[in-house]
Amino acid sequence: MYAIVEIAGQQFKIEKDQKVFVHRLQEEEGATLSLDKVLLVGDGDNITLGAPAIEGAFAEAKVLGHLKGDKVIVFKKKRRKGYRKKNGHRQYLTQIQISSISLSGGTKKADAPAKAKKAAPVKEDAPVKESPAKKAAPKKAATTEVDDLKKVEGIGPKIASTLVEAGISTFAQLAKTDVAKIAEIIADVRGSHVPDSWPMQAQLAADGKWDELKKWQDEANGGVMPS
């Protein structure tokens, strides 16, 4: 048996005893984790789809440990501007091991044989009903609005991910956030950062004024206008 589950905003195909690396979780090492966002379960030729999640289905996993991923170097440069910026990033990860997968939706299990007894053609209709469900799952994921905050001068991948984790994932949200609050959120991010212009730049991006934003960034140096 295998399943497709959503863990910390990502989808994984899992099987029993499989070890998986996911984004850092809050649970302590050795804790048991219950995964209730099961999108699909496959058992031989039988496939059960959720809309988007399967009611009653869940998987259990054990937290093996917390660690960091490989280091990624991000280098930004602007010609004729004297602007160079180098950042390193190591993603915080958690390793888990799948203990079990259960399709315990009692009503759904009882209904499946009943439908099969009615007539053989019902089985042929099943794939036709599944295809809209397959389309429905990604549509829900697409509704989560996340802007590319790295388009704001001075924001790199690490700062962008830190802001998203703090609940600031769109230009509009960043534009409404106080500079002091932004500085507090990114206080642990390595490097020297000046967020004074970020809300203004985010407002231009939220309003779709990309030409005006680009002109401002071309004249600025590292997100700061020359005095």
C-alpha cells in the first residue's frame, strides 16, 4: 500500500517503513506524528482519491531527527552598479519514518462493495468520476496566494522564506507591515539588511507598477537610495 500525503505544504508519495525528509516540524525527536491530509491511497489495483483529502484516512510517522540540508549559494550582481550580494542558505529539515498507512473511512469502505454489487459497468464509471477529483486537488493548492518576494530589492531566498514562515507571503501583506516588525522577523537572518524601502517596493509590486519599481531599483543601491 502507498499513499500521497501533504506534509508541511509539500506532497510526498509514501510507503510503510520509508524514510522521508520534510520541512522542519515542531515535534520533538522520537515523537509520533499523525498525517491526516491523505490525498490518495493505492492498494494494488484499488485506488482511492480524496477531494482533496480522503475522510478518515491517515498515516503515522516517527520523527527520527532534525538537521540542515546542503548549503546553497545565491549570488546577485548588477552591471555598472557596483552591486554584488552573496548569500548562503541551508534549509532546516526533519527526517521521519512512516510507521503505518490506514484507510479507515468506515462509511466509504462500506459503500464501495455495495456499489460494486449493483452492476459491473459501475467499475468502468469509476475512472470517469476520478478524473475530476484529480483536477480538483491541484486547483486547491493553486488558490494559496504566494508572491515572489525576492523581486523586492534587498530580499534574498532566505529572507523570503523567513517572511513566508512568519505569515507574510504576498506583496500586499509586506506593504502593510511596519519596518520595525520586518526587522524583528529577519533579526536571525545572517547578513546586514536594510528593510526601510521594502514596504514601498512591495506596494508598487502589489499595484502592478513594475516599470516604476524597476526604475527605482536601478537608481538604488542594495535597496537604499543614494543620499
